[in-house]
Amino acid sequence: MIPDHPADEPRVRPTRLRSSAPWFLLLALIVASLLAGLGMREPSPPDEPRFVLAARQMVETGQWLLPHRGSELYAEKPPTFMWIQAATYKVLGNWNIAFLLPSLLSALLTLWLTWDLSRRLWNRRVARYAVLGLFVCIQFGLMAKRAQIDMVLVGMTTLSLWALLRHLLLGPNWKLLALGAFAAGVGTVTKGVGFLPLLALLPWAAWRWRHPRVTGAGRGWGWWLILPLFIAGTCVWLAPLGIALLHNPDPHLQSYAQELLFKQTGTRYANAWHHKQPAWYYLQVIATLWLPGSLLLPWLVPAWWRRLRRADPRYIVLLGWALLVLLFFSASPGKREVYILPMLPALAVAAAPLLAGLLRRTGVRWALLAYVLLLAVATLAIGYGALHGDGWAQRNAAKRAIDPWVLPQVGAWLLGFGIAALALVATLRLRRAGLAAVLATVLLWAMYGLGLMPALDPYSSAAAVMDKARQRIGDGELGMVAWREQNLLQTHPQAADFGFKRPWSEQWELAGQWVAAAPERRWLFVLKQAMTPCADPARVIDIGSANRNEWQLLPGTALDTACVAASHGEVAETPDETNDD
């Protein structure tokens, strides 16, 4: 179906990228930069602590079917990602590595799948450009170094798309079609939108309708595999959940299933209650978080359009699928920048055959070199301010309760990166602007993983404030009211909690009962604005700030438990959990 040497692709002169040695060196640098900092920090908000908290409770309790956030069921996401984290910990025995490793491995898998698909659709040289083009985009590296579901989702959606496109464009290969459907099912129970790769069937079907005589993946009984194998993929989690629902009449379990399967999927998509953004929101995401790749769009879009007009099925399916994904997410009122990340590998594959030709254009080179230069200047300015403690740096450090002595350390890393990026600009100049962008990205993620995140970790992870609380209470017992996931995660052994989504007044009622059992030994860790009027204000301890929240410590003997029992409903309700930093 696909010609080996398409005539419409630009002929380019031999470059250093054709040689294997520079390519393998670049590949090693890419992997090293993504690995940099692994195990050197703890989970940070907004999403990492809640997933690790649920995974840790799975390991400690042996209850893996239903994830918990403290004492409550966590029904916002399926447990698949938390299973992976928990299983990784069981193998490695180190949470600081285990919680980040699934995202890292998913990123490396995505890079390999991008390379292999590009190689099969075009050639090895194009495949190299696809990998480099994907890696340099800021959002890809950022999510590879974050323990959120989205990078694992991208790995699964790219695996599904890789299998489907090999069948549709290079097939028939019914085993790969089955793999693509199954992977989409597993992706769906990892995060609800894992079915998106199946949308690739639509642009492919439109192309086949216009070109019915072309050989390739056509008629066959294997098409009937898609639905049952997709369902089989979802049964990785839905089957044990269904069995539990049939054998356990617990209303909490029924409520959990209803919220996750309906409210957190269909209702969240059609009538989102937070993260509301305008329809054009993702255009701004592409323009910023996909830098420097987005700088090439003025040249890529016309080139893509010409190939679409020639009815090249590779571009029709890749770009058609990406457009469908963009429209799907744009139609929902609730939008987050990570939602469209699954598009990026497909767009990297579609851009790769054009990059060698584009990098010979002066305008493209200037755009990439200006990006590296701007990145260098920005980090130099911020680093200098942090090193010398200027007003802006100090204000932001104070806002996040970062100790002043940390600023020079952060500033030194930023200055080091800025100087190195300037050296790349001076050495590689305009002629090798593309290589400068790749190496600057390598330096960026190495600096981020080895320097910035470890330096800021005690404050972003809430470890610093929880260490203070631990030292203050000694061998006492700790309970938590109006807490955040990172606070509970940082307690060893895990503190008592009285619900997360439960209103503060109800949390206080339960906390009062808990304190009354042993007031001399028990302490409460409380969000400042949630402190009860039943506490003795003279004995409330301001223990510190973390993630832009003020926290207080209350000795059990300073709480009038009879007052708490009599004042039900007088404390303000809990704020929306999505407001966390």
C-alpha cells in the first residue's frame, strides 16, 4: 500500500544524522536526560501524592481492587495506574523510584514506537527525526518526569495506534489489529479516553472509500475482533470490579462504581464542573507547551496540506486522527493541558519526513536558534535573581515557604543551564540550530531532574512541614483535618484521617471522638482556615506553610471535645480538592 521511496518527499543532502555514531550518542543523551533525577525526589502536587498514597495503601493493606485516599474510596480514576506503581514498588522496594518509573518507561516505549512506526512508514532516517522531534517538545519531557497517569496513557494509546496503523497502512496483519484493540481497552481503564486510537479507523475508512481498489487491510473476518478484544482489554479491571459488585452489596462499593463509571466519565466530559476553558484553549497549549515543535507549524501545515491533497494515506490517517482527538477534547467544557498529549507522537511521525528539508530553511533555523537563545536568557535572568535574592525570587520563595538558603542553589543550576545553552548557540550557530534545540532539551531535563526538583522537593512535597510536625509531637499520635494528599503521604506510620471529601464539620466531629480516647498522646494537624472555635487559640501551634497553605498543630488537650460534639456544622465546608497547588 505504501511505496518504499515516495516521490513526494524532499531529497536532502547527507547530514551527520545519517551516521550511526552521532545518532546513538544523541539517543544515549536523551535517555540519560529522562533518567536524570530518578529517585531524588518525593511525590509533589497536584496529582502525584494521591496516586502514590493509593498505591502505598494497596501494598500495606493487600486490598488492590479499590484504591483508597486515606480512609475514603478514591473514585476519580481507575486503579490501573496505581496498580502499576504498587507492582513496581513490590519489585524495587523504593517508593522514590517506583512512583516515577512507570512514566519514564512509558516515555521510552513511546519514543521507540514512534521510531518503529516512522521507520516502517518511511525509513530509518525519517524515524530518527521523529524521535528527536517528539523529544524536544517541552510537554513530552515534562510528563516523562512526572508521575501522572497521562504519560502511561500516552504509552498505551501510542502502542494501540502503532498496531492499528501497521495493519491499516502496511497490512493486513490481524494480530496487530487485535493488539491495537486490546491496548485501547486497557488504556480506557487506565484513563477513560484510552479508546481514542480507534478513531483512526474513521480517516482510514474515508480514504478507502475514495480508493477502493488499493490493496491492503481490506475485507476479512478479523474486523469482528475489534469490539470483543477492546472489551477484553477493559476487563483487566472491569471484570474484577463486576465480580465484586455481584458478591458484595456494600453501598459504598456501589456508590464507588457509579461515580467512577458515570460521573467521572460521561458527566465529566459533557458537563465538567472544573477546569472549564474556552473552545480555543488547546491552541494556546500547542503554541506554548509544544515548543519548539510548534514554531515549525507555519511551514508544516502547508506541507501537510499538499500531501493531504495528494491523498497520501499516511498523512490522511495520522493527521485525520490527530484532528479528531483535538475536536473531541475541544468539545468538552472541561479542559486540561495534558489531555491532548496523546496527539503528539502521531504528529511527530507526520512531521518527521519533512524535517530534514525544513531544517535547511533559514527561517526554520532562526526560529529554533531564537528559541534556544530565549531559553538561555530567561534562565540566566531567573537564576541571577535567585542567586542574589532579588525581590521577585524572594517573594515567590516566601509564597511557597521555601527557605532563603535554597535560592542560591536553584540559581546556580539555572545559571549553569543558561551558560551551557548560550555555549550551544555560539558553537552550533545557525547551521546546526536543530541540533542546538535537541542538546538544549537534554540539558534542560538533566538540570530539572538533578538540580531543580531535588532542591525544591522538601517544599513541594510538604516533607519539610511534616518533618516539623513529626519532631514536635515526638512519639505521639497524629490525626489530620482538612488535609491534602501530600501531607498524609509524608506521615510514617500513616496518620489517622477523618475523611477527605467529607465536610470539615463532620471531620471535626470524628476527630473529637478520636482525640477524646487519648488526649494526652494525640495531636491534630489542621489547615489554618479549618481550625475549629473549640480549640484553645493560645495553644494552637503554627507549624508551617506548604503548597501555599498554612498549617497548624493542635495538642489533644487543647481541644474541647464536648464543644466539638455540640457545634456540628459551625465550621466551613471543605474547599474543592482541585484548588490544590
